[in-house]
Amino acid sequence: MMPNRFRLSLGVVLVALALSPMVRAQEVKLGSSVEGLLQAARDRNPEIASMRFDADAAAERVAPAGALPDPKFRTELRDITRMGEQNPTLLPGRVGSTRYVLMQDFPWMGKRGLKREVAESQAQAARSRAAGAWVELAGKIKTTYAELYYLDQNERLSREILDLMARLEKVAQVRYAGGLAAQQDVIRAQVEQSTMRNELIALDAERRQLQSKLNALVGRPTSEILAAPEQIRALPSPEQVSFAALEGRARMNNPLLRTEESQIRAAEKNRELTYKNRYPDFNVGISPIQYRGSIKEWELMVELNIPLQQDSRRAQERESEAMLAAARSRQEVVTNQVLADLYANVAGFESARRSLALTTESLLPQSELTFRSALAGYQTGKVDFATLLDAQRQIRQSKLNQIKAGVEAQKRLTEIERIVGEEQ
């Protein structure tokens, strides 16, 4: 009979062996959808983790900024020889007197609140920077995923065309054997197949590069396997992606603009704090004095600094005004750039959408009809092989244009989401 410990260890091993294929399947499935990649990046990307820690650190500075400084305690042993009557001693009960001083610094009214508000604005700016870093990373992942999807679709289309050219080669061989076509038709079909195989090699190399880039963005080793992208996101309606509908949301949610707004608030509070420095800070102290074994005297102390260095303070005030003006100017620059980028990407999205619709509804059906007509004409000897190849290239180009337009729309949508700071 097996010992309990051995049975337990064997059970753990069997469970691990049973779960390992499931874990590997989940890892391999990563990459099939952009949502899975985004979730993995949230969990793994070290840059995002670093920005979050920076934001957490900035948030922890708020409470200390508005707190009072630590009190101070001082002890003074007076007349340690008692007018020469004894040897020096450090015992409080044997010296002439012992003075205990407890002191607390108090800034002028309102300074602590302003310091706390400055720290809160800086913490908000740090959170906005973290949000901006995530939006930038998510945009890169979405764009790379769309490019990988394009390569995958291009590769599938190339393999379909390769199979088609193999069938056309057989048709050309049959016609050549019957004396109805020249041998050149067979050779041209073989050349086309070789060209397609060469394109497949280039596409595979480019796909590996994009997978490596995508792994790095997610935070995985670059050599890890990614599943083939299955589909791209559905495009929103034209009403949802219009400049009029998005401008207000961009002004409100764009991470760069939110960061600049926080910086302006911090500069405004810092300016108020600088003007508060015209007034003195206080130091209040209480001091009991011990004679022998008892407290016989109490002293109260009030200390304040005298703000006499007016030139220095005026310079600091002018500095705070200049920093506030600079923050407002930066916000204006960022706002103009954000809105310009939004307008350009909305226009690009609309253009890609119209191109996709035109290709899908008109060019692609016409190309397919032209190819079928050319194939039938070649089989009956009404058209030559060059015309058939041109029709095949036209249908391939139409399908590529359809994929490109869809991917371009995805890229423009990703940029719009980055600018607006939210999903569409």
C-alpha cells in the first residue's frame, strides 16, 4: 500500500500534467484576437507597470505635502557644576536646572492646503500620464495586430492564387497537348507560380517580424508563438466617427490634455503658495524648567521668520507667473495638435471606409466577372493566356485593395481612439 505522502505527490504530478496542455493551448491561442493581446499587455507589460507605480508614488505624496512638520524636542542641562560646588554631571536632578523645550513649526494659514492641492494636481498628472502610456501602447498593439491580419490575409490570398495558377497550368498543358495553345502559356503559368512562392517567403519573414514586435509590446519573449489573427473589429457607423461628435470627447478625455490641465492647476496653486510666502511662518514652543527633582518654571516661546528678502520673493513670484503662462501655452499647443490629428484621422477613416465600400460592392465583383469571362474565353480559344493572366492579377489586386482598405480603416480608428482616449 502506497504512503499517503507518495499518493499526494503523484496526484499533484498528474494534475500538473493534465493542466499543462490547457495552459499551452491558452498561450498558443493568444494573438487570435486583439482583446486577448490587450489584456495580456495590461498584465505583463513592464512599461505600463512602471507608469502605474509612478502614479501610485505621486498619490502617496499628497498626505505628506499637507501635513505639519515633525515637532522638535531639545534638552538643556544648565550649570552642570552648580557654581563649582561639584564635579560635572549629566543627571537632570543634580545640575543647577534642566530646561526641556518642545517646538512645533506652523506655516502661515492656507499654505498647507495649497501644498496639498499642488501635490494632488501632480498626482492627477501622473495618473493621466499613466493613462496616456496605456493608450499609446494599446494603439501600437491594435496597429500591429491589423498589420499582422493584413499579412495573414495576403498570405491566404497568395496561396489561393498559387492553387489557381496550378490549375491554369493544367488547362494550358491540355490546350498545348491538343495544339490549341503555345508552350509559352505553360511556361508563363509556371513563372507566375514561382513568383507567388517567392512572395510567400517574403510574407512569412515579415510576419515573423511583426509577431516579434507584438510579443515585445505585450511583454512576452519575442520568440514565443502567437496564434494567427482571426478577425478584425467591426467598424463603427459614420455618425459615431465624425469630427463634430468626437471633438468634445477629445477635449475632455485626451490623456495629454488632461495632463496639461493638471499641470496648469498645479502651477496656479504654486503661484498662490508663492504669494503666501510674503507672510511669515511660526514656530511655537513650550519649555518646562526642572530644579532638582521638580518642575518650577514654565516658558512659552513664539518664533517667526521675517520676510525681508523682498527682491528674492518678487523673483519667485515672477517665476511662478511665468511657469503658469508656460503651462497654459503648452496646453494651447497640445489642444491644437490633438484636434488637428483628430480631424486628419477622421478624414482618413472616412476615405478608407468609402474605398472599402467601393472595392467590395463594385471593383471586386467586376474583377471576378472579368476573370470568369477570360477563363471561359481562354478555354474556347477566344482570348490568349496574357489576357487571362491580366484578369487574374486584376482580381488579386482588387482583393488586396479590399483588405488594405479594411486595415487602413482599422489603423485610423485606432488613432482616433488614442486621441479621444476611449473605445469607439
